[in-house]
Amino acid sequence: MFLQTFLASVVASTYENMRVIIADNGSTDDSLDYIKQYYPSLEVLKNPVNEGFAGGYNRALSKVRSDYYVLLNSDVSVSPGWIEPIIALMESDIMIAACQPKMLSWYHPELFEYAGAAGGWIDILGYPFSRGRIFDVCEKDEGQYEDSQPIFWASGAAMFVRAKTFHELGGLDASFFAHQEEIDLCWRMQLAGYRIMACPQSVVYHVGAGTLPRGGKKVFLNFRNNLVMLCKNLPWQEKIWKLPVRIGLDAISAWKGLLTGDTAFFVAILQAHIAVLKRIFTDYHPAKPPGKPLTSLEGVYHQSVVWQYFINQKTRFHEILGKKAQ
């Protein structure tokens, strides 16, 4: 159980004006008994059913009044003084709606961690990647991303959000259940005029899952949610050509999996595409306010990261951006 390993570091955080709240999302293990025994003073918000990352956080945060929320996974270890630099950064600019710390691997702390590394970006076709992580390649932390910079998305594993903005924009999209809902939220924040930042002066260590298993519900959610996010947030002039391109690229990936014997991967992508088409023709609702071109937002790579990675064999952020890492 991750709580036994990591909760102590969170409770020991030095930020004075802090409340640690356990949002239990229909857990079936003995985590609540552990908290009751070893941390009886902590607040617990218990959800009787598992509504996923998105729905669970929405329900819990609707009951919490605060200036800022920190969405923190149970498999994250925090470093001393990790809260102060991010709050200071967000206090310096009211238009910063979300921020993430530098995220390193718990198992290999010299490496950036898959889920967010030093801040999330997105390419012209909607593929997410990070400063320090391109697809499955996680860079070694050599101090190359030590400046606070605007990014496209902040990792949901350790995400600071301005509470007022979170509620104004309707929180996370509960229909996503899990995977990429934080990217969708950050996209909507940018469409509303806010900024997303990375603050490497704050450091956390994430266990994470690394590369997701090929096949099953995780693959279905990743492919479905990414396409739904494009449907919601792209202006129509971009949707009409980017969605067919993305579906075609997904199909290539699916057929490659099938030809190599990974039937579950193929089926998961097929089911994701069916779900997206059903949503488009039944209950599709675009984000508000829509209409901003993707390239007008921060943290966007104006070319294809897929092309750079798979064809040009560029595996580091600064190689793909064509400039020295910052």
C-alpha cells in the first residue's frame, strides 16, 4: 500500500497553511484502517464508489474550500519545501491556473518520471509529451530544465490548481474516468485565458506505471480520451482534418499490434474509435470558450512529435524543439 510509504512525507511538509485530506475513491483495501490507526487527525472524504480519477476528485473537491488544491497521487513522495515555491509562483500571477513540480522517478531518481517529467507539452496533432520524456524515453535529470516555464499541461499526479478557476471551468471531465483528464482541463484553462506553469524548484518522486500495458482498459481510455479532448477543444477548422489524420495514425498502430500478435491492443483501439464516434453523434458538447487555434497556446510543438521520434529518431526534448534545453 503506497500510503504506508509516502504519506509521511506529505504530512511532514513545511508549508504552514496546509490541510492534508485523504480522498478515498471507493477503495477496497485496508488503507482507511491504516489512516485511522496511524493518522487519526487527518480528514478523510470517503466516496462509496470508484468514480475514477476525474469523478473522484470532482466529488471530493466540491466539499473543500481553499485558495489552492493539490491533486496528489498516493504513489508520490514529496521533498521538503515542495509546496512553497509553487504557491509563490502562482501568487505572483493571478492568471496562472495550474502548476506542476519537477517529477522524478521513485525507483530511478536520476531520471525524469513518465507521467509529467519537467512539464507537459503537446504537438500539432494532439500527442502529449513532456520536457524530459518523449514517448517511452525518460531523460536523465542533468539540470537541463531548471527554469520555471509555461507548459501546455500539468501532470495530474502532482498538480496544483487555483480552486476558483477549477470550479469556474467545471473541474475535470468526469466522462474521461481516468487518463488525460488533466490535459483536457489545462487546455480549457488556456482557452479561458489562463496559463499553466512548471516549477522545477519543487521536486517530487513518482512511482507511476511507466509504459502502460498494451491492451485493455488503459489503452482504451488513453486513445478514446485523447480523441474526445481534440473534439472538445480544437476549433472546427482544425478538427475537420486533424481528427481523420489521428484516427488513421491510431489505426496504423492498431494494425501493427494485431500483426505482431497483440489482439487486445487492436481491440482496445477499435473500441475507443467506436466510443468517440458515438459521442460525436450523440452527446458531443464543445468546450467553452472554443475557437483558439492550438498553435496560439503555450507549450505546443508546431510539428509532429511522432515524425521526429519514429522517423528522425529524436528522443530528447531539446532535439525535437531544435534548440538548447531550457
